[in-house]
Amino acid sequence: MTTNESVGSLAKDVAGPGASDLTVSHTVDRLARREAFSETSDPAAYVPRAETEKVLDSIRVWAEFDGRGSTIAAIVGAPGLGKTLMLRVVESRMNKAKDGDARAIYLPYAGLSPTDLSIWVHGLLGRVPPHGSPHSSPSPPVEVAAAGAVDGAEKPSGVDDAQKAMSDLAALANSFREPFFLLFDDADSLPAETLRALVEHLPPRESRLRILMALNPDSKATRLLSSLHAFAPPEVSLRMRMSAEETEHYLRRRMEWAGLPAADIARLEDGLARHLHFLSGGVPRALHAEASAEFEGVGASAGSPAKSDHKQAKRALDTKRQREDWLGRPIEDDLEI
């Protein structure tokens, strides 16, 4: 289903049965404006620009080493510049290139123990980790070294669980034809035990299980990367904001993608794009907020229909939540309620 079709379907749900064509039309326009400037991580909404294409090309070169390069890499950039979207685009391109064979999984939350991480990753692929199921026989360690283990010494339970979880993840990676990638968003939230498990149980190179992290350029990221020094992780910087020209192109593409009326798009040529660029400083997240505020009242004339009541909107949201997977973005972002 295209964005326009999705918005149109939701507009009919919100407007309710028997709504006039005018009411549905106004609702479509309002929802399209919402969609155009929402902080979506949908790869279909990606608008290429020089900085983001440079980032994606650097990640492609790193990934194409097929495990011969560093096991871990990081995208480092200030909040609001699009690190989450970069991860989702990487995921989409990797998986599309392999004709449906999963090669990468985006993880919006990194604050997990090794065991929970293994269970989550396997679950996203419709599998059960061998050590996570009481009915399965434990799999032998695959591509995992128990660093620091002493023969005959009894290991703490947590250490043993971490090794089992990493063994399961490595075995999962080995089940694919090519290296398997975990894409961690907000990676600085990784717990110490999980970070320690990665350092102790993943080979620094020639690994079938590889990790791409998104980090803010702050002290937490510095400490995390320092703890990964054995991997010599390449750092890909996402730092350049959009120029005025890129801002106008970005707005136009997002508005066309969401299906906004031509009259709304035409306003960009009257100095509005440069005004929004000035207000946002060329930061995509700030630009979304400024553009939303600018277009929020458009079409709300005396002849326009009133907003749907809260209960009706909630019913539409409940229906849509059952139809689609909204991992990574709150469903409530789609409606003004």
C-alpha cells in the first residue's frame, strides 16, 4: 500500500461511515500534512543528500568486506540529523539486495542483557534460540571464544548465560549465506554486561555476526568506543546540516511523498523553504517541527469540517494498529488527537 493509499484509507476510517467526499478530502489533506512532517523512520521517506549518501556509501564499503574487516562500526552524529533513518535505510537495502534472505535487523532499543538480546533477535526472525527454549538441546559454541576462562574453574551464572546467548547469536549468523548484521539504535544504552559479552565473545574481525551502532557525539559514546578498541571500529560521521537548497528539495520530496495538495507545495517557492531553513538550522528533526507548525492551520477555514471526536479517532487507530506493524514509531503520531 502506498503512502497516499494508506492516508486515504485512514481518512475514511476517521471520518466515519457516511462522511461526505468533502469531509474525507479535508481529512486526507490534514493527515497528509501530518505524514509529510512526521519523524518517520520509513526508508521510503528517505530523501538523499550529499551528507547522508556519503554515510551510506561508507557503511556499504564496510559491509562489503564480508566479515574480513572490523566486526563493529558506528554512525556518530548529533541528535536530529537522521541516524535512525540511516539504520533503517541500511537494513532495507541489505535485505532487498539478498532477495528476501534476512541479512540485517534494526533494533530500536539497545538496553538489553545478552540473553534478552538473543531472544529478541531470534524472535524477530520467527526463531527460538537454542538456549532460550527449555525443549531444545543447547547448541555447541559457534565462533565464540570464552575469553579469560580457566580450565576447571566454575564460572558465574551470568557469565555462562552471556556465553550461551552469544553462541546462539553466532550460530544464527552462521545459518545465513552471508554475514548477518545487527543495527543498534541509541547504542550508548547498551548495558555493561552486554558490552562485555560483545568484547569477550566476538572476534574482532572475520566475523559472520557484525554490528552497526548509532551514537551521539558525547562522553558516553566516547567511553563505549574506547571499550571496543580491540575491534578498531570505523566511525562514520553524520555532521553536516542541510543547506538552504537541500532543505527546499527535502521539503518538496517529503510533501510529494505524503501526497500534499499542489497548492501547499507551491508555497515553497515563495520564500517559505528558506524561512523554514533559517528557523530549523537545516536539522531535519527541527525542520519537521517548524514545517508542522507552519502547515497545521492550512485548510482550517470556516467551511472546513471540525476534527473528528476523540473516540472515533481512537477506534480508527485501534483498527490500524491491528493491520500494520509500527515498530519504531508511535502510532499516535498519525493523528491529531
